Amino acid sequence: MIRRVELQDAKAITTIYNEYVEHSVATFETEPLREEDMRSRIAGIAVRFPYFVYEEEGKVVGYCYAHLWKERTAYRYTLETTVYLAPGYEGKGIGRELMERLIEECRRDGYRALIACVTEGNAASDALHLRLGFKKVSHFKKVGLKFGRWLDVVDYELLLS
């Protein structure tokens, strides 16, 4: 079941996210977040932008949200998307369902474009975004260093109008 995020989801979201921080290059953060830091992030994002969780049998197993892509006023109709799933819940269509809901909400709210920033080589995320209609629009070489490796980033764009 997809529903809007609540502050009490911070513990589950922190657990999911920290798995990626500690064991993946999907995020360029290198230090695990504390639950209170995640709660603050959730509060700051959810008050302005769509933020959803996927709950299965009372447990949050995935989440997605949109947030500002860039700070300048002229970019106000463009958002960046984020989606993460708990280990073991990949490949079940949960990410797609979350993103479809997010896209629908962003479209309804009058946003013009969505940007997804993906670490190169993340085949699952690449495939997800392409299936959703995103188009690859950029490729930045060796812009992040994590686990002793220089990493490339690609951006995908979905025009909503």
C-alpha cells in the first residue's frame, strides 16, 4: 500500500537509506544518518513536496519523494526524484508503483519536469526510469568518490506537460 509519509516512518526510512549509505554507491553520502536527522529531512521535504512510502504488512519497505532540483527561482517547476527500497524488495514492482504515484502527484501539482540523478552502472534504476518514460540527458564523468572508486553520474529527465 502506498501512502503519504509520516514522521514516525523516520526509523524505517533511516534503516533503508543507511543500507545504501554503507553498502552501495546509489547515494554519495558516506556516513550513516541518525534517525533524528532523517526525521528533520522528512519534515522539510514533505511539507512542500510529494513524499510517499510503500507499506507491506505494516512495514515500510520503500519510499520515494521529490525535492528541489536547484535553488534558483527559475527552476521552481523542476524537481529531483528519489526512490529507495529495503533489501529483498527489489524487482517486485514496488519502485515502479512508488514512482508512478510520485509522477502523477507532481503532474497534478503543476510541475514541468522531473530529474533523476543515477550513479552509472545502477542497471535497476536505469531500467526503472527508462520504463517510466525518462530520457537520459547527461553523463558526468568521475564526479563522486566512494569506497575508493571514482563514480560517474547520469541524469534522466521526464517532461510532465
